[in-house]
Amino acid sequence: MKKILYVTGKLPDNRIINDGGDSTVAEYINALGKDNELDLLLIRTDVDTVNDIPNVRNIIKIKRDMLRRNNFGKTDSSKFTEWISGGEIIAKAVRELEYGYDIIIMQHISCALGLNVNDEKILRKTVLMPMFTGKFYLMAGEYVPDIYIQREKAVLPLIRNILSPGLAEKRVLVDEYGVDECRITVIPRAVRFPYIHREHADKTCTKLLYIGSVRSQKNHIGAVCMMRHLLRYNRNIKLLCCGAIQERSIYETCKAQINEYDLTEHIIFCGNQSSEKIGSIIHGCDINISVSNCETFGRGVYEGMAAGLPTVILSRPYCEVQTDNISVHPLIAADYEDMASIISYLSQNDNAYSIESQKGLILQKELSPELISGRIRSTVTALPEFNS
């Protein structure tokens, strides 16, 4: 049994899961909390009522909002400078607590920014899930100050073990940040929704699903563009965009384009939804898509695909939704017009549609919660020794 401190700004409430980070916290608590003494160090300001989480022994609260939910799309450095100063506060708290723990898990690279070479005892027991480094924020279209990436580059190579969900992020950590490859373990995310074999799309009205918060990274403006191409093939198409509206300017641009091109009957923004509601939406859709600018894993891609939805993604250099121990992958479109063509083909060709749907049955095995939990436990609780 290990004593584990988990530093996070996310909450594992399956009723109101907002994004992939919340889901990841739930996965790690389920994997580690039953057989270890697991405490949470919560770094957010809205947690006064959170005093009990299953499989968590204690909840320690830092009254510091490290989430900056309303800072998406800003052209200044406020979010990242806030994360740097917040990292100093987190580092101070961890230094006071570390003697009581065998392992320290940090949910986001910003949690580790206050650590330095003098924190060797902490660094050698730390497991980090980067959850978007500054390089990925840049690729997503956000403004990132140089100082933030410099701080990342100073601390990332010192971390004892980094858990990454996909090969794209691992490549960036090695090539751009100088992290020793042997310190990185790739563990994909588990799937939450049951598999349903689908044999054909609803030809009376084919429903597309795009899971992702509305922000620069997810490229919803591109989704609108793709729909203009798709409607040339078939007018009986609807796109359901499921995710919180985090960047209001992008949402307003999308709405303006939807009105301009007479797409109001074809594109629906569902907003933030509970896990239960997302499952219901997936059940009622025909094809899953992603036009994201970049992904470290692409949870929405694999969740929809694992639920039996044929899945098409837009080709991007850092949207390589491939990872260790996954043998099937979504269809990849070269551009918006190509994506529209593939979707049209799938919606009309029952055999091709059925074959793509069957990939979900394989993913249910390869991304099962039991399998992923086992990999998390074996990696986190058996940290290998590294030579200095």
C-alpha cells in the first residue's frame, strides 16, 4: 500500500463531467484509491462543499483558482503567468506535505512549474500527466509567453515519470522538451460508453457528433466549413456539437456563419452535458467526427468510436490519435472536402458503415476501464529507479 498525494484542479463527479481532465481524475482515483491511501490536493476556489469523494482518504484545499475557465482566447499572457505564480504556491504546499507520501501525482504541467533542481526528493517521487504543454497550446491557436515554455523546459526533464495518453504528446516531450524517453509511459484513456453495433446510418436524417469544448483547439469554425461541403452531397444531415462554450468569440463566429450560410437546421450546439446525457446523445447519432487542431489523445474521438459510431477525423500534424496498444483507428480525411466525401460515403454504404462500427468492439477490449486501471496501478505504484 502506497501513500499518494494527487494534485489536481479537476473533480471526478460522473454526473457533471465537463471535460477529459475530470474523466481522467475519475479514472486515476478508481485505479489507485481502493488499494492505497490516496489524498487529493485540490487547486480551485469553488470546492467548499466538496468534502467527500469515494476512494479518497483526505481532501486538502488550496484556495487558488488554477483553472482560469474564462481565460480562453485571450491574446495576453494572463492565464500562463497566473499558472506560473500558482505553481509557486503549489510547490510550497507540496514541500510541506511531501514527507508523508510515497508518490505525488500532478494532473497538469502547471502544477509542477514551481519545482526546481533543489526539489530532488519531490521530483523523484512525482508522476506527471502533462495535459497539454505550452507547445500544444500554441498549436491549438493560443498565445503562450516564452517564459511559460522556458519554465516547462526547466522542470519536465527532472520529473521521475510522465504518463502520456498518446504518441503525439510523447514525441513533443522528447523532441521539444528534451525529456528522456525512458521516463515516459504511454497509457491511453479508458472508454465510458457501451458498444452498440450499428449496421447503417439513418438515411432520413444522418446525425453527426462532435464532442469537444468550444475553443481554439477544437476548431468548430472548421466544422461549420465542413458542413457546407457535406450539404452539397446530402441535405438530410445534422451536426450535434457537444461541449462547454469556453471561448465565446468562436461560438459567436460559428453562429454568424451558420446564419449566413443558412445552416440553422443542420448545426446544433448542445452545450456542456453530463456523462449520462452524452451517452444518450451518442446513442442517437450515426457518425462521430473531429476537426481538432491538435490532440494529445482525443478522448471524444475514441469514446464515440468505441460506442460503435464510425469515426472520421481531420488530418493534423499533432492530431495523431494513435497510441500504444490500440490496433484500430478512425478514418482520416485530408481536408474538409475529403471529410465530407467520406461521411457521405459512410452514410450511403451500409457495408462500409458496419465495418467501421465494428472497430468499437475492439476498442471496448483494448480501452476497457479494467485494463487501463491495471496499467495505471502497475505504473504508478512501481516507479522504476532512474540514474541521475
